[in-house]
Amino acid sequence: MIRSITKQKTEEEIFRLLEGQDRIFIIGCGTCVTLTHTGGAPEVEAMKETLLESGKLVTGQIVVPVACDNLTSEILQEELGRIEQADALLIMTCAYGVQTVSGQLKRMVVPALDTLFIGKESASGQFNEVCTQCGTCVIGETGGICPVTTCHKGLINGPCGGTNQGKCEIDSNKDCAWTLIYNRLSELGQLASMRKLQGPRNFLGEPTPGKYEMSKS
Amino acid sequence: MISSFKEALDSGKFIVTCEVAPPKGMNLEQTAHHIDLLKDKVDAMNLTDHQSSVMRFPSIGGALMVKEMGGEPILQMTCRDRNRLALQADLLFAASRGVNNVLCLTGDSVMLGDHKTAKGVFDLDSSQLVAAVRTLEKGRDLGGNDLDGSPAFCAGAIVTPEAHPLEPQLIKFEKKIEAGAEFIQTQAVYDIEKLKDFMEYSRQFQIKILAGIILLTSAPMARFMNKNIAGVNVPQPLIDEISQAPKGGAIAKGIEIAGRMIKQIHSENICDGVHIMAIGKEELVPEIMAAAELPPTAS
């Protein structure tokens, strides 16, 4: 199952963002950030302790089930009293959750986490991005491995010259995407599709900001 | 003729190119010194483009210096820092100023350089950049629009003959040829037998191959390259040879080794020429050529 993968900001940055805001309400989430241990109940509790130690006042805390869901609004209504006592909301969810909350409550929001990517847990505690939602899927010609995501440079015509012993030039522990693709296509007897010279990518497939409306027809 | 380098390639003579790195900053003295020293000795000089992703004076600036000083530049262009608009514009500018040789590269990751937090562009890759050159020459841009005046280039690319695994690199190499590359400057080769194998395979294509020669300056430098530079394999006997050189004689030994390799490539007609990368020691290129018993390019 895919998850929003997050990492806690440094305490230094969190306190910089909270400067001049002494009364804090903390919001965590029971979904992705609980799995990544960045914004579940234990992390929210630990953050509360950190804030108290630094002399902040914590007006309350809550771990909503799914922060990015529109139902979050109703759940937060029940906490409105303690939320309204706060100068700022410290939100320990991914940026989807932060922005869901910021649109619903008239309070300054401070993200406690950085959102890294939408990814999968590939081994315990290890998360990988397999799709960057480029909007022009090429994996039908690459044996089901995405070079746009998996290749550091997003190359679609084969490896760069930096690949070394099947590893990437930026990290000798990272597999070279094009070696993986080459191996898979070789196994499948489909190397011909790697030989096709691909034209420049169409970045219109990836509108900024992303927006799509389902046709009513 | 598009350029004197193209003329030299077509003449069938043994080609010698070398590298000149623009400076980190505005002091162009050493670059000018290297250009002056080498311009009449080699067929063309490559101007590196923020080599290893280290921000420097631009390759086009270096190429214009070579032109102004009466030499023949090969403009290195990577896809790391410019999108397709900027790359095309710079190609038009280069051609307008008589810089008509271009080496198309993907480029190193910015993470390897001195601006690690920068955004790497890679809107195009090396094979697509070669194709872009050929498209501009036909009077059109990559958007399909007509150009008012089109450039002409001698376009090249690179390959790593000792990469492992090799076949993915060869597939890319063939795409560069399909896209219209006329010449190849290889990553450094130290194993002549492997170079011969590569040349046997590449002879089926209409393309000129210049073997990459990196000057070895010490045994630690050779070991560093083996560990850190993709596709570079300095064999142990060469490392032993350089480490056994008398004290202070490692560079002389490196020149001897480079000269010996070039001499063999030349005398056995293994490939069409050599591309000498002296990496910061460009002033030694004439000595390497002398050790290889190559005559300076008749100009």
C-alpha cells in the first residue's frame, strides 16, 4: 500500500517556526505518519514533552484517523475549544494533512514534518518511491521499472556514463535503474524496446500544479 | 567545411584532441596559457562544461577564447544545467560565433559537485541533444517551428568501452549514432585489448572513435580513479609501474605510459585518434605527444 513518506524537521527549525507563538495545539495522524513513526500517538506525545520542556504551553493534542480526509474537519470541531486557545497548530502529518487542516481552521499552521515522496515500504523501515506521477507512463517499454523515478536523472534512453558496476553515480548502494531495466528486458527477451530512441519527454503530462477533472460524460 | 576539426576527421589522419578546463573565476591567464601552448599542436580542444558539476567559467566562454586565439574548439554541452530552450539557444549562439564542434553529454549529477542543493535539469539526455543538433541544422527547433537561419555542426558524444555491464552502454552508444553523432571521444581506456574488442564491434558503424587517455600522475591517483570513476580500470601492472618510478618521477612515468599507449593505438591503427585528458596538467600534453612520437598537427 502506498504511503506519504515523511521525516521530522529538526527541532531547531520547528522552534524557529514557532517563535513568538507560545500556546500550541498538536495534531497527528493515524495513517501514513503512524506507519513511519513521524506523527502517530507516541510521536505526538514526545513532541508535547519537548514543547513543555522548552516552556511552551500545549493547549491540547489529537491524533486524527486520516488527516487528509475531509472528515477531519468534523473531528476537529469537537476539539475547537482547545484549538481556539492556541496561537498555532503544530501538525505532525504529511503536507496533505497540513493543508487539509489549514483550509478548515482559522489558525496559523506549522508543519513539524517534511513530506518526502509517495512511496512503498520495501523492507521494514525502508521506503522507496516507484512513481513520480509524471503523467506519461513509459513502463510499458521498460519491463515495468520506471526510469523517470528510479533513475536519479530521470533518463529515458538508457544509462548515463556514471553508472558503475550496476550502481548509481550518486550512491554506490543504489541500483542503477537502467541496469535493472536491462536485466529485466534481457530476461524477457525484449531488449529491442530498450533500443528505441525516445524523443524528449512531454512535461505537459505533469501539470504544475497537478489538476484533473473527470469527464462527466 | 563546417570546421577544421570536421575536415581533419574526414581526412583520415590520426586525430589528437585534448581538454582545456575554464577557470573557477575570472582569472583566464592559465586557460589562455594552455590554449596558446596547445592550439597548433592538436586538432581540437574540448572546453569542459562545469566538469564534475563544479561551477566554473562557461564552456562557451572558453570556446570563444580558443576561437579568438586561433585554435579549434569542441564545445562540451551537458544536459544538467539547461532545458531544451536554453540548449538550443546556446547552440545557435555557438554557431553564430564560429564554434561548430559540439560534444553532447548527459552530465554528472549536481550532487557530485560544489552546488549540491541545486536542481539538476536533464530535460534532454545526451542522445536527444545530438538529435536536437541535427534538428536545428534542418532549420527547425524542437518545438517544430521554422528557424530564420540554421546552424551547422560537427556533433559528437561519448562512450565507456570498459563499463560493466557493457551492453546497456553500447545500446546507448548506438542510439547516439542513430541520433546523428559523427565522432566519439571515449572514457579513459587503459586496457588496449578491451579497446580492440570495442573497436571490432564499433567498426560496423560510420563513426570516428577517439580513445580517451587520462594522464596517470601517481599510484594513489590511479587507485582513486579505479574506486571512484565509472568505467575507468587502471590495471594493476600499470599501477605497479608508476609506483616503482623513482621519487619525484611518477609524472614522467605517467607521461611515458600515456605516450606508449597512444603510440600503440596509432601504429597499430586501432582507432581514429586519441583524446588526451591531462586534468589540470594540460601543459604536459606536448610531452605526451612527443612520447607517443606524434608530430604536432600541421596547421
